[in-house]
Amino acid sequence: MTITLPLQPQEEARLVALARAKGVSTDALVREALDRILAEPDNASAEKTGLPTGADLIAAMQASPYREVNLEPARDRLPVRDIAF
């Protein structure tokens, strides 16, 4: 299948420059981007509602500059009294 994608001259120039910087052809660069898109799970229902997905949360957490922050809540043992039956 062949898909024709009309690009503005500045878009085409940027695409060519990015491909050269990576040392690949423009076709390979576009194919790499397409492969990433196709590898994503189908989030069509979440996109329709506009709600963030679990994938969005994971991406946000992985992009955090504060990876050393522990997100686990502190778990202390509650005081318990002995009960006589």
C-alpha cells in the first residue's frame, strides 16, 4: 500500500534534517514513527472521553524528574488493645 502525505515545504525540510541527523533515510524515519504509533494499545475509548489512561499515568511517572521520591504511603501498625471474651 502506498500512502501520499502532503507536507508543507518547511515540514519536509525539517523531516529531511531529522533523518540526516539520525543517519537514516526519511522513509526509515517515518516508518519508525509509524511503528511506534501502531505498537500503542488501542486507547480509542479513552480518547473519545478525553480521560487520561493508565498509559498516560505511567508515561507521566516515567518522565518525572523526581524519580527518587517514594510514592508509597507510610504504613504504621495501629494501636490495638487486648480483648477479653
